Amino acid sequence: MKESKTYRVRADIVSKIIERTVKYVSEEEEIVEEAEIVNAMIRIGLKEAENKDIKEYLELRENNEIK
């Protein structure tokens, strides 16, 4: 079953996505939508992220080290 879903992304991550999109376009000379950059990054990250990484992120959020 193919399904798409909308997620809320933090502002600092959005800025990095925009930077990464600009870098891709300038280096590859090919227009690409930001969503494709996000999908590529998630695809790679999902393979590498472990539960300890998620716990670390949640602890940083809980301690207000990430806003």
C-alpha cells in the first residue's frame, strides 16, 4: 500500500534542507524539489538510525537543548 504523509519539520532542519537543495542544484545543475531531498535524506537516515539515536534526540528535546 502506497501512502504519503505530511510531517512537521523544525525550522532549523528546514533551513538545512533549503541549503542542501541549493547545493544539489548548483553542483548537479538539475532542478529538484525540496521534498525529494527530504525523501533521500530520510531514506538514508532510516537505514542508519538506531533506537539510541532516537533516545538521544528525545533527551535533548526534553532538556531544552533542542528547541
